[in-house]
Amino acid sequence: MVLPLQIILMIASLLLIVFVLLHKGKGGGLSSLFGGGVQSNLSGSTVVEKNLTRYTIIVALVWIACVIALNLITAYS
């Protein structure tokens, strides 16, 4: 049970690093290479940035769940 959680944790860690680096900062980011530079007039934020934020949150929750599960397994085994 530990090995699959460790593998998921490593994948989630790499994805989290990539997604955070893709976010647009103050002066623009790598997300502008993928269409993030086109602003929507209605919402004030791009669809790409909103989806990237959603994916980042989901991956962060998976990462946190893996860390907690691995800590619980090592503490009670």
C-alpha cells in the first residue's frame, strides 16, 4: 500500500511544480504561451487560467491526501 501512494505522491509533486510555474504572475507567465494572454472581456480572467487554477487545487489536494495517508500508515504500522 505504501509503494502506490509514494508513486502517486511523486507524480502529484511533479504536476504541482509544473502547474504552479505555468500560472500567470504580475508580468505574465508561461501560461501566456498556451493562450493565457488573451483576456476575456466578461470575466476579467482567462479560461485557461481558471482551468489551471482548478487543476492546481485538485493536484494539491491529492498531494496533501497522499502525505497524510503515508504518515498515518508509517505511524500505525
